[in-house]
Amino acid sequence: MFSRTYRTAGGKAFFAVLMAMLLIVTGCGGGQQAAEQKPAEQKPAEQAAGGNGNTGSADQSYTVKHVMGETTIKGTPQRVVMLTTQGVETLLALGVKPVGAVGSFTDPTQFYDFVKPQLEGVKVVGSESQPNLEAIAALKPDLILGMKFRQEKIYQQLSAIAPTVFVDEPRGDWKANFSLFAEAVNKKAEGEKVIADWNKRVEEFKAKAGDKLKTQVSVVRFMPGKVRIYYNDTFTGAIFKDLGLARPASQNKEEFAAEVTKERIPEMDGDIMFYFTYETGKGEASKLEQEWTNDSLWKNLNVVKAGKAFKVDDTIWNTSGGVIAANKVLDELEGYIIGK
């Protein structure tokens, strides 16, 4: 899973430059791994990244602890490059427009449609699995944000370009990654406000739902060549847990997912089901979805016979996985669970 290859347009000459930069950074004893440096007193960030407005004091610095160590950042970042789609949502929710960001999983040359209008003029710098180091360096960022799960092998190269902060992995509760990225861009207070707004929506949902919170929610995903039942340690699972929605006993596990055969279709049953299809453009996942949803085992599910199996958008309900998507899922759940 972790053995990925990374595209670095520019070849050996570019890597030589990067390694030279890395030697300079580590040789000076400064850079991103300043484990002994304590953060200076901070003022709330007032400016967004992407070159908007004035920077904070040039002498102001703060240190962010993360999965790869500690990174010291001087001043409020103005030119942020984001290497996760989840993190793109974080920046936009904080009012920060990155100078560069990775494209979508379905088309790495484009951003997801639901965030594309807010990313006009932002440079696509490859995909989560294959960031383009040369394109990143050309943007002259003052902060790079990424993920250990997909980009651990290039952390040192990224750190040679600019201070770099990584979250661990994408799945599960989005709020932990959100908070770390908010801290990294010096917008901790703004981040706390976004999460407070989410929590307020959650409490309003619970109050309106009442006994409907007992509704057992099933989640299924169709992918090229495989089908999964999703458990609690997922984007949707974390949302359901926040909302207090019940899960079928077979899915109420603090795990990620189970890859299943047709014999396990009965485990998909519930009071309501949401299923989504990750299509890569070749039609494989859509064909698999059609095959399974026409199977007699699927048609005999109580949730299907009751007309409570709903197909929803894979990007919003799973793949992007950030705060904007979470609020969109909540919008839809209000209709599906509470009703109008």
C-alpha cells in the first residue's frame, strides 16, 4: 500500500538541487525539525495565504508538532501548497486560498467540481499519490501541507523546498486533520470557530431527529473490481458517530471497512442504506454496481424492498473527506433522516 512511485518532472538534475538544499537546511541545524525550539507568542492570523494582504511580523514564529516531527514556521504563511484534497477544503473553510494544490482522484488535472469555483487561479501540482515536486518548487511556497500516508517518501524533498507539516492519514474523523492544518497556517482561532459551527449543526440535527437517531445506517461502496462495507473508522462513520446515528450490528465496528463477496450482501442491510460508486472513467465500478444491485440477494435486502437504499455522490460522501463535504453530507442527511 505504501510502495508508491512519485513523479518529479525535471529528472536527476532537479533532485540534485533538492538534495543540496536539504543538506544546507539540515547542516544549519534549523529548518523544519527544530525539536528544541519553543514557539514564540502568537497573535491571531489576520491574512489568508496565496499572497493576500500583508504578512505578520517577520520575527514572529511558531512550532507545529506533527507526525513527522516538529516544524517551525516564521510569520503567517502567504504561499501555501496543499497536497491533500481533504486539506483543500480546510484551507477554503479558513478563508485561505492556496497557491497550489493537488487535483482530484478521478482527474488529477482538475479540482473537484464542488470546490473548483473557489480555486480559480490555483496551480494543480499533481495528485496526492504523485505530487509534482518541480511544480511545487516553482511556486516558491512558504508552507507545504501534506500527508504521511501518501507522501512519506518525499517528505525530506518537500522540507527542502519549504517548511512542511504532515497529517498522518485521511480516513476517520476529519476534525483532527482540520485542526492541525489550521494551526499550521496560523489560524487556530478561526479553525475552532469552524468546528464550533459544525458542533452547533450537529446538536440542532439531534434535537430535530429525536427517536429517528435510532435509524440504523448502512454504508456500501462500489469500486473497480471490489465492493466494501464501511464501518466507523471512515469519513461517513465519523459523521454518523457525531450525530448519534445507529449502525447495524454487523457494521458497528471501530475499523475501516470490509471487502466483501456477494455472499456477504446480507450484512449490508439496515433501516437506511447509502451507497456510492468510485468511478475512474473506465466504467468498471459502474458495471459492478449494476451487477450487484441486480443480484437477488441485494433485491431481497429489507432496506432495498423498503425503498430506503439511496445512491449518493462518492466525492462528497467519501473521497474528498473534508469539512465542506461533511457539511454537505449533513445537509443531505437532514432530508433523508429528518425529512421536510
